[in-house]
Amino acid sequence: MEIITIYPRGFGANTYVLTEDGKTAIVIDPAQTRVESELIKRGLSPAYVLLTHCHFDHVGGVSALQASGAKVLCSEAEKPLVNTSADLYEMFGAPRIPYRVDETFTDNEEKNLGGIRVKMLWTPGHTSGSACYLVTAKDGDRYLFTGDTLFENSIGRTDFPTGNIGEMRASLKKLSALDGDYPVYAGHNEPTTLDNERKINPFMQDL
């Protein structure tokens, strides 16, 4: 499986593009409208969009990908926040680009999306419906996409609407308890590993 990182221009989140066949793709957190043109340049067609949460800096490119045929998925708990003030568009003075959620995950539910196995872990704290995705490629390699729950040596904020530090701590404990080590691709900053964060991330100590 190929993982392509599209870094934001200006303010925005990291976007991750996953493809097994070099033709169709899963897009995690399409932050900006230019994500669509980046896919076209690579000859990729978006089949699925996975949202870790609905904050505006993670979803700016969702509508364009949905219009081109991609199905949009998020956690069951995050769906009610979509296209509401909880997405922070109004707070940051940005024009909302609406979209719809086509399908949801329940906690620990696994779906096969185009030959890629995706397990959703409900990890509230940054928002009440925040999710991480544990992805298993055809070759068995596994990767963890953590949105704004876990960063390299840090975590996401808990002071936005529906955020909660107690829930964040419980979510970090859930991630720390996962069996084994995984490459971690976060919503902001650079990739890390779960073992590294278990050892040095101050927010994962004494959970």
C-alpha cells in the first residue's frame, strides 16, 4: 500500500491518500480543495473519504471529492456535529463548505474499503466523535491515523466545543494499550510511532 502525504498550504491539516492499486484511493482528512487536483495529477480516483473529525481545517476538500463520487465516512458520534458550529468554521471566520456523511463506523468496527481493511477506534477528547483509523494493507502491514488525538510528542486541544480532557486521557490510554507498534500519521506535524509516543510523549505518561 502506498501512503501519500499532502501537506497543507497555509492553515490546514495533513491529508493522507492510501492506494493499493495505484488507481483508486482512500483519502483521510482532505483538508483543502486542492487535494482533488493532487489526486488527478497522480491519476487517482477517490473512492472513500475518512474523517477523523469535522473541524474546518480537516474537511475543506471533502465536498469536491464527494461530488466526484467518493463516499464520506466518519464515526457515528461525529456525524451529528457535521455542518454545525462545532466544525469551527464560524469561530475562525471561514466560509463553510457543506457535505454529507454517507456512512458511519461504530467503535471498533472494521470495514473492507477497496481491499484495505479499516478499523475505527472512537477516541473522544478533541471532539466528542473524534476517531483514529487502524489500517491494514493487503500485505498485512498496519498503520495508525490519529487525526488530532495524538501528535508527535503532543496531543490535540481539548478546549474547543465538545472537547474534554478526561475523555482525551481515556482515549490516549486506549491507544497506548493497543498491541504492538504502529507508524503513526497525525493530523498535524510529522509521522511518529506508537512506541515512541508511549516512551516520550508526556501526555501518555501515568495514564
